Amino acid sequence: MVLFSWKNWLRQADRRRGRRARPAERFRPRLERLESRSLPSFTFGGNFAAGSAPFSVAVADVNGDGKPDLVVANQFSDSVSVLLGKGDGTFQNAQNFAAGSRPLSVAVADVNGDGKPDLVVANSGSDSVSVLLGNRNAATHFELTASARTTAGIAFPLTVRALTPTNQVDWLYGGTVHFSSSDAQATLPADTSFALTDGGARGFAAVVLRTAGDQTITATDTVTGSVMGSVLVTVTPAAADHLAFTVPVNLMAGVPFDILVTVQDAFNNMATGYLGTLDFTLSPGGDLGNYTFTATDQGQHTLAGLVLDAGNYMLAGSDVANPAISGTVSFTVNPPGAPPPGRSGKSPAPWATPTRPASPADNLWAALSAGQDPLEPGCWHRIVRWSVQSTWYNWDGGPARMASR
């Protein structure tokens, strides 16, 4: 509006002076090519917990592993959080360090010239600046993290962290760790040396335990044995794989006896969860029938009250639905009254060899005959006499009733 009024004023002035009116000037816009100002795109990388009311953040490599880390000033928790970077845009859990009252900003610099990054924090609530000097508290123990429960033979991950006395991660730990376990069948990592880039923590993926029950895994520094740590893992049996039999010793014809059947996994653990049906066959003797396991059996069943004639036998068992779950055992039944070689008729352990007496009159035979060393009645014992060949005798409770066989 102002522009057009100015042009009219000029025309009127020209008329008063007798001049010819000037032609109206045309507006010619000038176009210029602008540089590209498009913004880069961003992908959400996730949220990472810090302290209460984080107010400012600094980015620096505070542990010297070549990866950027985050240092956060937490206004309401009066602390500074350090989140170590993993190098892929993600960060480890925050480690918190006390500062002054209501810290608002933080800077990272080597303020004492020792080559280690330090933290400088501005505290609005206490009108002060906190200086946190970077130092390395050497690791005093390990923290091992693993699954609380696993199945025998199944690999699971294990994490080892080197911790200081205040349970902070020793970012610069570079020792070598040796692994051991209460499970003699375990597969454990080989001795492993930590690198600076590990930041005091390493993960292992191929740990396997095979013995059922509560088992421990222990990590120990190979140089400083006091730097160690353990984790407890409960191992449950794997699936049923085969059968095991427990047969009594010194079986006698006509005397009842029991055989214990145990279902085991591939690592000889009792398959406590087995609920299948087993078929039993005695050779010679024929089919002994089937038995279906219940939860209360816990993988074991007793074939009770077996009475057999003298001879050699083989007992076989197999799962009805999966015959691969099977097992056999061979045993011998002795004739009535036959003593087992070198053992008593009731005890599985051999008798101790007697020492040679001081004189022929003071021998073991004389002692037994005098009742000075009574044996278990009703058992066969091999009595060694110095003057005669050794013979089997049946001790019936008194010297007068010791009969030769």
C-alpha cells in the first residue's frame, strides 16, 4: 500500500511540473537457487535407565576401550550415572557415583594429568563443583550369572564380571580366568584372558552340566586365586535313555529276592519324570509282565519276591512304546547251601586273612573251637588251619557243632 501511494505521488508531481507521466515500473522477482537443507533421518535406539531426573549428559570414552560412553548428571538423586557403551549404539546398565546436591551438568576431562578421565559436576543445590577422579579399583571377586535351572546335557549361557570391593565393574581387568565345577561331567569354557575391550565382563555360551542336582560353577583368576566367584545351578534329569538293574549278591535257590529297576537318562541320572510302561523278560523263565510307572515311582520300580532255581539267568526290560529305552542284567543263583568263593553266605565282604599265630597250639582253629571268636550262625566260612588244607566249615553257633563240608 505504501509503495503504490509513493508512485501516485510521483505522477502528481510530474503533472504539476508539466512533465509526461512515467510509465509504471514492473516488479520483476529474482529467483536464486538455494542449497539443500534436508534433515538426516534417525532410528530409535532405545531408552537406558539413569538416575532420578537426569538433567544433562556428556559423551566420552571413560574406560579406554575405544567405545563412547554416557555420563549423566541426575538432579534429584544427587549422583552421576556412567553407562558404558557396547559400540553398537547400546549401553550397559548404569553405575552411579555420588555428587553434590542437585547436579545439573557434567564434563569429562583429565584434571590431574594421570592419563585417566575424570568427572567434573556442577551442583546447583550446594553451590559447588564435584570432582570425581578416575581411578582403577582392582577386581577382588567375580560375579557369575547363569540360569537357575537347566536340563542335563543342554548348553546355557554364563556371564562373568570382575568386581571391585564396592561391587563396581573393574573396567580394566585383564586377568585370565579358569573354570571348574562340582559336576565331573561338565563342559566348561577353556581358560580365558580378558581384554581391555571386554570392559571387565565376558559372556560364554557353551556351558553344559550333566549330573542331576545342585551343581556349582566357579571362576578363578589364574594368578590371584582369591579373586573368584561361583554360581549355583540346579540340573534336572534329561529324558529316559536306558535301564539299570541292581541285583543282590549271593543268591540262593528257593530263597526270595528283589531286583531294583532304575530308568536313567543318557548321563546315568535317575529319570525321575519317566511315566512309561516297561516289559520284563527272564531267560530262562519267560515273560514277567509289564509295569507302568507313576509320578511317585520317581523312575524306580522293584521286581519283588523272585524265587528261582539254581542256574544262570538274564533279565531284560524295554519300554513298550520306545524299545530303545532298554537294558539287561545277568546273574547267577547258587544251589542251596553252596558257599560263595571267599565270602560268607550272608555278607558281601570277604573275611580278613588271619595273622599267623605265635605257636601251633595258639591258632585260629583252636580259637574258634574254644569259642573265643564266634562267627555268624548259619553261614559258611573258610577256616585256614596251619597244619591242614583249608576247608569250608559251617558255623552253627558253637565249636562242637562246626561241621566240615
